[in-house]
Amino acid sequence: MARAATSAVPRVPRLLPAALLLLLVLAAGQRAAGAPVVSELRCHCLQTVQGIHPKNIESVKVTAPGAHCAQTEVIATLKNGQEACLNPEAPMVKKIIQKMLNRGSNN
């Protein structure tokens, strides 16, 4: 009697999926333990607004161009908790940034 080929496809060892899962858990644990986390490597502001009334702004964050994004980004956190991307070239936005800088240097 001729024997039929029982396994034409190589079998994956049973421990391989468990080992991959263990590596994934360890990698996540290292990140949580204080390993540097790389932020997204893209611009945060895809659309900008020309200005927002300064009384609605809680804080402003200015991010210089870098490897993540080729343009200056101005992100305003509003008093209602929302964030808005402002056009850094808009005259109103330049005034808001200057006002925030002056307020910070007076303290």
C-alpha cells in the first residue's frame, strides 16, 4: 500500500503564536515603563481658521516646523475644551500670539 502525503504544508509550531503574543506584551510594557513614545509623524493641523476671539482662548501651543511637519502649527485650546488650528500667518493670530508672549513675560 502506498502512503498518501499527510502534510504538504509545513506546520507552525504550537509555541510560535504564544511567543509572538509574549513579545507584543513585553514591547507594550516597555513603552508604558517610560520608553520614549514617538508622536505621530504628520501635521496635526490639516485645516486652519483665520482667528478666534481671544476671550474664548484658554491657551495657545505653537509648534515649530520639524521632521513631523514642514509648517508652523498654532493650536488654540478653547475655554470649552475644544482645540482649533489657527493660521499662523493671519494678522489676528499673530496678535494673539504676541499678546500671549507679552502676558508670559510680565509674570
